[in-house]
Amino acid sequence: MKARNATWAFCTLAVAGSPHPGASAQSAEVAPALDYLSLSGVWTGNMSVLQRGKCSMNRSGRSDARVKFRLSVDENGALVARPESSLLVTNAGALDLGGSRAASSGLPAKPWMGRVSPDLVVKLQAPGAAVCQRQPREFSVAYVGAIIEKAGRRQLALAANVAICPDMACSFRIELDLRQSSDARRKE
């Protein structure tokens, strides 16, 4: 009788202490916490606006510009992005994507607000303004993207589809491809 109880106790301990089938020792490790603060700083790159609707922006249907942003990310992943350079896209009198006109005129730019998740997915809301059939219109641009590390440098790719003037079938795809300044990375 004692032998049976000893065997049973051994089996119970072995099952309770072992990982469940298919689990590996690596899955039990905890990933290091993301240092959100290290994402703050200057990010520069390109902005492309691609025509998707009936409104034309130029003969090619595409406009590109160099852009610069100052990102502030707190320890919880809350993100504020401020445009620091002109985002001249098309008819400067009719379209302002993300408060850029203020930045190019010397006025404070409207901040873009969002969040960085632990898996480095980024969601941002940017203010926009347009003139549609001589009527001013404000709207919000919802960007979604991710931060990746490539060749030892952080990159942020964001994209949004936006209906600038819905009644006129004016819609565009906006793509941002940014790289974190090397000065910001040295502070880590």
C-alpha cells in the first residue's frame, strides 16, 4: 500500500511542476519591458499623398514631401507628434493635412495624438483642413502603422485613407515613412 501512494504522489508532483504539452522553456520567459521614452525625439522622412478619388492634385496623382516631426512618448505609450516642417502636399490654399500649414507659417502646429502599443503598433489621429467648393472643412486623419528596427535604426511607417471632400469624391492615401534621428538614439 505504501508503494502505491508513493508512486501516485510522485506522478502528481511531476505533472504539477512540468509545463503543459507543447510549451517550451522560452515561452515561460518574460519579454523585457519596452522603454517607450526612448521613442521620443526627432523623426524625419517622407510623406506621400496618392490620389484615390476624382479630385486631382497634379498630373501624376502623387505628391511627395520631406517631413520632420518631434515625437513625445510617455512611459505608458501615449504619443504626441508635432509637425516641425511644412507638409506641402498639393494646392496649398486648399489642403492642410495634419496642421502643417501652422508649422510652416511659424505658428504652433496642432499636435497629433495617439498611442504606441507594446508590440510597437502605432495609431495616431491628426487634424486636417480643406476647402471644398469654397467651404472650409475640418476633419481627422486616422493613421495606423508600426515601428520596426532596420539596419540598427528605428523606422516608423504610417498610412491613412482619407476622404478630404466626400461630396466631391476627393479621397487620398497618405503614407509616412520616418526614421528616428541618430541623436535621439545616442541618449539611450
